[in-house]
Amino acid sequence: MSHNSFGHLFRVTTWGESHGPAIGCIVDGCPPRIPLSEADIQPWLDRRRPGQSKFTTQRQEPDAVRILSGVFQGQTTGTPIALTIDNMDQRSKDYGEIAERFRPGHADLTYELKYGISDWRGGGRSSARETASRVAAGAVARLVLGAGVRIRGALVQIGARAIDRARWDWDQVDANQFFCPDPAAAASWEEYLGEVRKAGSSVGAVIEVVAEGVPPGLGAPIYGKLDADLAAAFMGINAVKGVEIGAGFAAAALSGEENADQMRMRDGEVVFGSNQAGGILGGISTGQPVVARFAVKPTSSILTPRQGVNRSGQEVDVSTRGRHDPCVGIRAVPVGEAMMACVLADHLLRQRAQNPDAPERARLPRN
Amino acid sequence: MSHNSFGHLFRVTTWGESHGPAIGCIVDGCPPRIPLSEADIQPWLDRRRPGQSKFTTQRQEPDAVRILSGVFQGQTTGTPIALTIDNMDQRSKDYGEIAERFRPGHADLTYELKYGISDWRGGGRSSARETASRVAAGAVARLVLGAGVRIRGALVQIGARAIDRARWDWDQVDANQFFCPDPAAAASWEEYLGEVRKAGSSVGAVIEVVAEGVPPGLGAPIYGKLDADLAAAFMGINAVKGVEIGAGFAAAALSGEENADQMRMRDGEVVFGSNQAGGILGGISTGQPVVARFAVKPTSSILTPRQGVNRSGQEVDVSTRGRHDPCVGIRAVPVGEAMMACVLADHLLRQRAQNPDAPERARLPRN
Amino acid sequence: MSHNSFGHLFRVTTWGESHGPAIGCIVDGCPPRIPLSEADIQPWLDRRRPGQSKFTTQRQEPDAVRILSGVFQGQTTGTPIALTIDNMDQRSKDYGEIAERFRPGHADLTYELKYGISDWRGGGRSSARETASRVAAGAVARLVLGAGVRIRGALVQIGARAIDRARWDWDQVDANQFFCPDPAAAASWEEYLGEVRKAGSSVGAVIEVVAEGVPPGLGAPIYGKLDADLAAAFMGINAVKGVEIGAGFAAAALSGEENADQMRMRDGEVVFGSNQAGGILGGISTGQPVVARFAVKPTSSILTPRQGVNRSGQEVDVSTRGRHDPCVGIRAVPVGEAMMACVLADHLLRQRAQNPDAPERARLPRN
Amino acid sequence: MSHNSFGHLFRVTTWGESHGPAIGCIVDGCPPRIPLSEADIQPWLDRRRPGQSKFTTQRQEPDAVRILSGVFQGQTTGTPIALTIDNMDQRSKDYGEIAERFRPGHADLTYELKYGISDWRGGGRSSARETASRVAAGAVARLVLGAGVRIRGALVQIGARAIDRARWDWDQVDANQFFCPDPAAAASWEEYLGEVRKAGSSVGAVIEVVAEGVPPGLGAPIYGKLDADLAAAFMGINAVKGVEIGAGFAAAALSGEENADQMRMRDGEVVFGSNQAGGILGGISTGQPVVARFAVKPTSSILTPRQGVNRSGQEVDVSTRGRHDPCVGIRAVPVGEAMMACVLADHLLRQRAQNPDAPERARLPRN
């Protein structure tokens, strides 16, 4: 049991604070002989990198990853892969005031209550900066899963403004600064979020992550169900307040007839008429796309003063100055993809251990 | 890593199938010298017990728990507590047909894809019957938490019909067969669900679980966050498709100003003006009530025929005969409470290990 | 992390006290579709069963195992296998005095120091009776390993009397009541141990366990080395004070030349000229037999009075009356075999997860 | 489950290869507000550092540790502590030949069998260099344990030459280059080992580690026993082939009367007349010194040619050139101390979680 580790067989342990010299992670359990270099990881980090639009934090970080172990002559060796990312743009002075104040909506107070000390510079350990390590680990996880598994995320709601799913176009996701699959929504958000930003306010968002090509049979009932592990993975991302799989909360309002994903046979394989289940039944993947969504609360750092308290137990007003990020949910898209990749890679290895012949059963029912 | 274990220091391992001779669990890590007898566990099992209303399965089970180890002279000894519940009403004949058919919405197919074998009698391991073990373990967890922590659950939505939160009355929860805190909603549901049942259909539900008196500081960032562990706990309950904490998915549509739970000082303690956070910031409890909700899909076993396939790869129609449960979400209320209790007990022990002096910091900021 | 669990992917959780109603274990992670019934487990329990000779405890226990879950139509299903063994011959009255006295060499005092309570009846949780669960789990582990892996144990020393290894004959092990591979030593021990027993004294023993047919490549460096896991497994058996692999402590006195197991090629496979390594290099199996030994201290329950203290802090003399077991090491042989089987089964699954193609590399170096 | 992690609540994850850019570890679960800087760690690393005598490897490494996270304003914060040590003197050219050859006694072959690839430079991951990370983690563990727990190690045997325990003087340990507590033995070893070195040969050693001041009650029966965890910790150190606690293997030859550590009361505390148990009964610490020994095999790298095979499956002779270390056991002394510290720190936290009031029971039996 390690507080800062994630996964069991494909296991990621992260370390580092927002304003320390570096952050990083160790990826343990990676199978050997997978070609790996920094070039396989950097593009994913670049997607998450701050400072790329006016809607994300202006902190300038190259987020250049280095591999310090576990790779030899261009291939993984099966030993732990140490990845580090130096912190370059720390500007601690911007954050000096939070040394004394507990900001509403932030973890300042709870870290103090728990530990009696915290590295308050830039949020320290609770900073979203930690998610860079997740993205780096997720890049390795994608290689473990192989090209047959495709994991993509998209922003499907900002504030109360949801996309029109009828306009979903994956190709649009990288064509706007919101990872938005609906170009009309993206255009609308630009204006809307611009106003939010100017008002010094913030809004939340909903992210959807879809994994196609997931082999059937992944998931370890009863307490290592694929959906349970995904729920922990997404809920553990900074600022996330809700997670759902497939129909999710809307499933409550469905009838049993509507909810049942009916099955037919096609060329010896089971095909489904719908995917209310989000690709998971009984905690085990069905072979359909795994579909998950998570909700991110509005950025707590806003320009409007809010009531807080300080370390001396005095009531104070707190507002953010300097950098301001009107919707932290945007950069959560690559983080959500990474967590999906890590969960699936872990379950792929777990499946191999107990059920090495499961791939042979993918074409089922056997004729 | 154990597929059938839950928790780290307060750790529950369950076993058993719906139609085997018994089900049960081992509770490991329980502190010693806690008074414990079957009478402390049985009332919670009785709440979950089937056959108590026309809206839950008619299977008749006394669900009488026995303690086989870990208790001596009426107190826990710190060694593993083995709890068993005999299966009495198995009626395997009712389920004979599912030996051959994969039912839409059920785990029949995925167990087969994963294991190549499954105990199909009554759903086997994937039956909701397994949750009785969770409820038994949760009863022990409540004792670990002590009387200062109060955990209560309620049904807040059936189908599309949500309660009116303005009418919330905890005393009503045990006064109707739905665990519903709104008496008007309960009355409406009775009629509505009666129609659903007669139609041979089913609907989903949303359950809310609230824990009051949770000490601040519980939760282990970054990957053992209290909310992340709760998300896994609830998502791992049969038929759950969504989990949210505090404002949950609605947080996406809030502004930063609305979402910030402002803080004031009262008698040397921090008090909050709202609880959008659901009692958790940065994965760590704040001392406010921990509030979580989860969505349960409609019962997959319905009388209307749905398209499925059989083990021979033939397309078949599947419908349920005999027992029929129009809303499995009802009995999920005590299960949700139990999972909340198990998560909190585990984190209480984890907190003690690393931060034994945290309770002294609960009154904070120190004056 | 569970105090009462062993293994990671093939994971055994035991429960029960010496004089409670039953003891048992849950075997989690077992692969599916392995034929399993009580008849596969009982013979191993019968080997360990007490009351079979005048040199082991006279407690009469049938040790009849029951499978309560995880097996369907004669095959494992991949879900947890619950095994129970009822306690029949408890005679708590024999042990009444130890309710008050801390016996030298026993865990009475330390359980009290740790937990402030203990089920003192027959040693409670610290009784050797718990090892029956290990033997039952080990029987399942043998089936996971398959017929190609042969695990056998033998008693190689009682008191100061070691066997003559030149006379080692595996067929003799079941031909005497000591699991002794040297018939001359067995004869000598019978007389010697008879005298020890008459004198109300006891002696220790050394057990050797050998696993043949272990695939090369098992073991997870750096902290899940095969030898490290074996060391924990054997040291965790009651009364064990030392563990060694291959040459063991004698390796300290060897020269580098003597210690090196030289390699030659035969029919495309590496063969070794010796096995000082005990089949493990760098924590990973070589394909040679895995050879381990462990030392068991003399039974602490002896008829000679020894100085102890009681719960009231008074100095008292303690001696055992009634049942008396002059050498607990004898019955440790089947327990040692079981622990070897559990460790190897766990590592076999771990190997599959990360290195599914390792078996193809067993013939190495590739020509 | 992580192959490269050790411990549960005080958890160490190491990474790095002998000839990569650096090695390091993450220490997770460390309690907050412990003063910590590099100066607390460096002295322990300096004790283990190579190149300090003619009897240890001549590799020149400053082994300068850096703390990259988890410490703020001179104190631990409860978040993961990342420690790194750069590799400076790698001289890969010295090792080029082993790229092709499997050296007897080394892990070259088994890494290849397991992974199908290995970083062969300097032994890669299986190099003793990894133990520097253990020593660094152990330095943190000592701070968790506090000044009341004193952990010291000593070399008690080189080759067949054991010390005279009657001459044991802890002050001598740092007065010679062998960590030897017997000055006469140290003098004899100097001559003896000089000859071994000149002959291009090597010998093994036995190390003893003693922890004084260990609180009673540490250890988690049944499968997390303190002695079982120590056994794994020591057996997992490179080249170790045997571990024993207290009387160890000699216990086999003791009578029950000799082995029983008799108890008397002194000033309200239990005192023991001997310590055959090595401070552990039933897997739980008694409050006596915890005494463990482990045996290290002779260095496998010797100048004498030995029969090996190469990657092409050809029979070759293998001998070491260049650096040569006649007794790797010497530098295992600080490593053994570090592992003892890590195990005890982990168990201290585990004890706090389940039995926070155990320290109040240390004076027992209560009067």
C-alpha cells in the first residue's frame, strides 16, 4: 500500500511538488522489450502542457521528460522506468500570500489538518502539476496496450453548455483549444469562456474518455472491477467531483428494456445493439468501447474575493492574483486519457496472469 | 493484491456464490477490544434482506450471520474475523435456463469471456447476494469508527422521479419501503413502481449516503484520496453506473464563486458556508459531512423478451420468469452505507499510522 | 495489505483460532477450469494431521476440509475458493491455566503486549493449528503449478542429529514417522526422541524442501525475489528461526571457485555442474531444483517447569501438562511443502503477467 | 504489488541501473514534520560507499544524495520523498565482455531467461549498486524510529573464520575496515583476505544486525510477522543465501529447556534471562533486542576462469578482469542495518494504525 502509487501490476508511483526542483514517476511492472524513448512520451506531455492558450494557466513549462532507468538500447528491460520532468517556471513569489491563507475550494486547509505542514508553494503536492507525471506514465501504458487499443478524450461540456453529440467529430478534437469534438460548441465556448475569464470567474467541465479495441474479459471482480478502478482513477484527478460509465446517472431514469444492450451474432462474434453499459458488465469488459465521463469543478482560484481563514485562525478574504485559469477541465482531457490507459494496462497484465487463454475466447460463443 | 478484497488496513475479503452452501467474508485488521457479537451485525443485514416488500426479490433468506473467529469473550482480538451467512433458499431450478443463455445487461457473457466457466446458478459470484457480506463487514466498520461517526443512506430518485430535497426528513427513511426521506415521493413511488412491476419492467435509482462526524484529515493523497476510494467502493456495487461527491456533476455548471465553500471561524473552529465539496478537498476530509451519491441502472431481469445469444452462438430471446425485482436500487441503500463505513474505517487506521496526532489538529487554525 | 494474507496474485487469507468452531482460508486468484474437489486437498491435510504418532500432539482432529465456494461442476471458476476445517477436539479445559500465565517461548506475552487481549485457548491464533489452512491452500497451489513441478520435503536433522545425505532416499520419507529420507537416521531418531519425550523435554529440527521442475525466470527483482518470498514464507511458519537457500550459511565459508555453479550446454539447454545457488540467481529461478531449508526451535511446551510471569505481574513457574509434542518440527514438513507451493504458484502467475513469453525462452541461449 | 517496492506503510520504491545516469528511490508514507536534510542521509551512504579500502570494489563514487521532494523548510511533509544519487564512475568498457557471456553465480542468465533482455553494463539492475538506495531509505527510516531505537550491524564471520563473541566490542566496529567487533579477528581477516584477494579468489561472510529499543508488540501475525518480514528483507539483499533470528539454525539442536527465555519481573517490567528468541515471539517483538544474522556468498566475480555459456549457446570460460572485490559481505553491513530500519519503521506505523495504545501496554503485566 503506497499512498502515491496507482495500479497493481502496471504500477505508477509519482513524486514531486509544484515548486520543487522536479516532478516525476516510476513505472514498475512494464513488460520488457517494448521500444521506448522520450519521443514516445513527449507528445502526450505537450498536449497537457500549460501556457498554450489564453484559457489555461500561463505558467511556462517545457515539460521535457527524461528517462533515467529501465530502458536499454531503446527497449524496456522489465525493470522500473524512472521518468523526471524539471520544474522551470516556479515564480514562488506569486504564491507567497497563500503561505498564510487557506483558500476556499483548495486543499490548503486539509493538508494542514492532515499533516500539520504543507509545501504551500503553488499548491505543492496538490497542484495539478502532478498530473504531468500521470500523462508520462500513460504514454508508457499506451505502448503496453499496443496499437489495437485506441484511447481518446474530449471535452463535452463547459459550464452548462454541452456539446451536440450529433455533431461529434473526433478529428475536431485537436483542431480547437478545448479538445472539443463539436466545432459549433467550440466556437460558442470561446466567446463564453472569454467572458468568464474577463470576469475573473471560472466554470467547470465534463470530459469523456473512450477506449476502443479493449479486449473482452478485462476486470477483476469483485473489488477490482474495471469500472471501479476507472472510477478511482478519474475521481483521483484534481478537482473531479463525479464519474460515470456508459449511460451513467442517466441510467437511473431508463427502463430495463431501454437499458439492456441487446446482442446478435455477426460472423461468429457477439455484437451489441447499443452501449448503455459503456463496455463493462459485471465489472468486466465486453469488447465494446469503454466509455467514461467525469466532471471537473470550476477552478477555485478566482479574482473575486471569497471568505477564507488564515493559519492564525483569523477570518480573511482571499482572491487570486496573477495567473488565472478559467476552466481547469480543459487540460484534464489528456490526464483522463492517461488514467484510462494506466487502468487498462494494469488490467491487461492482471488478466494475463490469471487467464492467459482469455484472448482465445474473445470470439464467443464458440460454435 | 486480491481481486476479492477491499481496503488496506481495514480489509474485507468476501467469498461465495448465490447458490453455493454459504457466503461470507473475512474482516482483517480490525483493532482489538471492540465489543462485538452477531447482534451488532444482524440488524444491518436485516435492513438489506430480500423478501421484505413486493418491490424487492421474493427470495426468502434469513441471512443469519455467524462469527467464526476473531472474537473472544465478546471482544475483537485483532485477528481476522470470519463471518458466514448460509444460503437457504436457492431454488436452482428457477435459473436453469440461464445455464445456456447470456442475458442482456447481466454478467453472464463477460464471466464466460473472462474465465471460460461460470457458476450460472442465480448469477453465481456476480449476484447481488454478495453484497450481504459487504453489509456484514460494514457493521464491523461502524464499530471501528465509533458512535461519533453517523452514516445514513437514502433513496433520492427512482426512474426519473427525484425527491424534493426541501422535504428531506431522515426519520422518514425507515418509515417506508424505499428508504426515502421524502414522504410525498415515497407515496408517489409506490404507485409508480407498482405499475413498473406489473408491466414486467424495471427502473433505476439514485442513492445518497451521508457520513457525519468524519474527522478532518482522512484521505491519502495522491492515489488513495478519500473520494477516489469512495468512488471505487460505490462503483463496485452491482449495477452502479455513476458516482459523485458533493455537488458532483452539477459542479460542472457552477461558477467558481458558487462552488467555493467559504470559511468562517466559530469558537476556534473552521465552519463552512456551504458543502459543494461534499466534505472532501484535495482528497482529504474537511470535517464537514461526507456526501456521496451513486446511480443504479434498472434491473436487467425483466419479463419483456430481449435479444440475447446462447453459449452455442445462437441468437435467442431472453426474458426472466419467476422472481422479479423492479428496482434493485432500493436494497442498494444499506450496501452503500456499508461501503462508506468500510472506506472510512480503512482511512481512519491509515491516518493513525502516519498522522497519529491529527486529531489534535482538528481545531484549526490554532489560535 | 492484509496481516493474514499471503501472496499477491495467488493469494491466501487464513482465519481461525485453535479452539474456535473452525479454521479456514480463502484462496483468491486461482485460475479457472482446474479440476478440484475435497479429494485433491484431503491427502495433504492427512499428512499434517496430528495424533498419528507418539511423537506428535495427541489432539485428535479429522481435519476434514470442505469447499464452500469457487468450484462449480468440479472445476475452479476463478472466483475465491473458501475452504473450512471444523475444530473437533478442543478440550479447552486442558489449557485453562494458560489463561493467566505467559509461557516462556510462546506468543502469550507478545499477543498481550500487542493487542491487550488474546484468545489463549490452545494458543488461539498463534497455534500451529493455523498451518492446516496453509496445507489446504498449498494443495490448490500444487494444482496451479501442474504435474511438472514436484515439491517434496524431508526432515534432515532432529536435535543435533543430522541425516547422512549420502543415504538420501525420497522413497523413505513416507516410510517412517519423521518424514526422514535416511532410514538409519530415522531409526536412531526414534530411540532418541523417545528419550526426549520421556524426559518431558523437546528438541528442534531442520526441514529441507525441494521443488523440481520449476520453470526458469520466476522471481520478481528487486523486492519480490523468489528467495526473499521463500524466506518470508518459511520464517512465518510457527517456531521457525532460520531459513537458507542452496548452500545457505555454509556459503559463507566457500571460495568463489567452489560457489560458482558452472554451466555447460547439453542438447541446447544450459546445465549446471552443481547447485550451490539452490536454483535461484539474482532472485530468479534458474531451472535447477529450488532447495530451501528451515530450522524449527524445540517445542516450548515442556514438562520441566520454567520461569514465567502471569497477567498480574507475578513471577510464576510454568510447565505443560497433558498433551506434549517433543518435536514440532516433524509436522512442519508438509507445511513447508505447502508454503513452497504457494510461493511458486504466486510467482508463476506474476511471471505470466509481465513475461508471458518466458516459457519460450526456457531453452536458452537460443541457438 | 510492485516488484521494486518494499514495505507497506513506510514504503520504499527503488529504481536505477549500475551504469545508467543515476539511481534513486521514493520513500512514501513517511510521517510529516520530521527534520530531514541530505546531511541526515549522507553519512550512512558514506559508510557503504565503495572504494574506501583495498577489500572493496575500486569503483569511485561520491554517492552524493539529493532530496527532490517531500521536504519543505527542513521538515518532511508526509508526501513522497524522492532521493537520487548520480552515477559518476561507470567505465562501461570494463564490462563489455559480459554483454555476451553469462557469468556463473551472477544473474546474467536468469535476467535473460526472465526478460529476454538485460542492461548488462555492470550488472545493471542486479548490481549491488542498487543497495545505495536502500541505505538512503534506511536513513529516513531511522528518523521515523527515533533516537530510542538503535540499529547496529557487524561482520561476524569471513570465510570460515568467525569472531570470538566474548571479545565483542561495538566500538571496534568502526575502527577497522571490516565492521568487525572483535579486533583480533579483524587483524586476522586482514591477512587472510589479502591472500584471498591476491589469489584472485573470494569468500563469503556472515553479518549480524542488532536493534535495541524496539518497542514490544511490533509484528503483524500471521503473514506479516516481524521475523518473516526481516527474513525477506535480508534474503533480498544481493548474494544473501541464509537468514536467522536469535539462536537461528542452532536452535534446532537446543533442548526446550535451553531454548526457553525465562521471564522475571523487575520494576514492573518483564525481563528475560536469555534471548534465544532474538527478540521475537509469535512474530511479534518482545522488547528485547532484535537480533538477526545473514550469510553472504563469496563474490562471484573472480579472476580464476570458470565454465560459463554465452548468448549464442556456446560453452566459454569466464573470468573477471579489472575491479575485483574479494568479499562483498563487508559492504553488506550498512545495507543490513538499513533493511532492519525499514522493516521496523514499517511495522511501527502498522502498529500505530491497529494498536495505537500499545505503547501504554509496554509495561506489562500491568500491576
